[in-house]
Amino acid sequence: MQNPQPMNTTDSFATGSVVAAALAPQAVDTFEPVLRRLLAGTQNFVKQADGRWRPCGCQLGLAQCFDYADLMAPVQHRA
């Protein structure tokens, strides 16, 4: 069995950057089962001024932000 590659936990994105990422399992597991299913897939996040990440549009009315370490394999969207 191979060891998984370590994730890059250095956040070099500027405030307002939009990335596509999935939430890490430890972040998803903090929600109710119904929300877990909705939050488990890839979605867009925007970087806030305080350095945390908020789901774009907050389609679910989610008032929670996430740390960069909670995002799995973020990929920046190009304008």
C-alpha cells in the first residue's frame, strides 16, 4: 500500500480568489447527515478578508466559513 501524498496546506491565494474544492472529511463530518451529502462534493469557495473560505453563493444558507486546511485539492478559477 502506498502512502498518500501530503497535502499542501500553504494558502497563497489572495482575498476574493475563487477555488473549486471538496471539503475534507473531518469538515463534512461536523454537519447533520442530510447536509453531509450536499457538502461532500466539489463546490466553489471564495477567500474572505480574514483568510477563511466561504462557499460561493452560500446556496444552502450556510453561515460557516472554513479554514484552508479544510479544502481538498483547491483549484483556482480563472476569470
